[in-house]
Amino acid sequence: MDISSTRSILSDRPAQTAGSLLSARLSKGYSVSELAIATGLTETEIRLAEEGRMQKPDYIRRIKSALA
């Protein structure tokens, strides 16, 4: 992932980021548990990110990278 995509991810509003994470996961056919395994995050962290209630940049990058 290059710097411009990281900036784009982090500059999105939380709701936009959350919506894009959920849409990307569903379009790739990943379950929450599969994405958790791929990212090293917990299922709760994935769900919180998808709901826009967790905006840790490193976590968002890891999720976006796994879904790329």
C-alpha cells in the first residue's frame, strides 16, 4: 500500500471508512472470522471498525491491505 492510499484511508470520515470496510469484506466473500485471521485482529475489532466505532489507523490499514 502506498502513502497516497494510506492518506486516503485515514482522511475518510469514519462512517465512509466503516462502510467501505464492510462493503469490501462482503464483496471479497470474507466472514468476520476469516478477516480476523487474515489481519491478526479480533472479530470484535473488525466489527468495531466496520461500525465506525474504532479508527486506529494501523488496524484500518491492516484490514484494507487484507481486502486489497
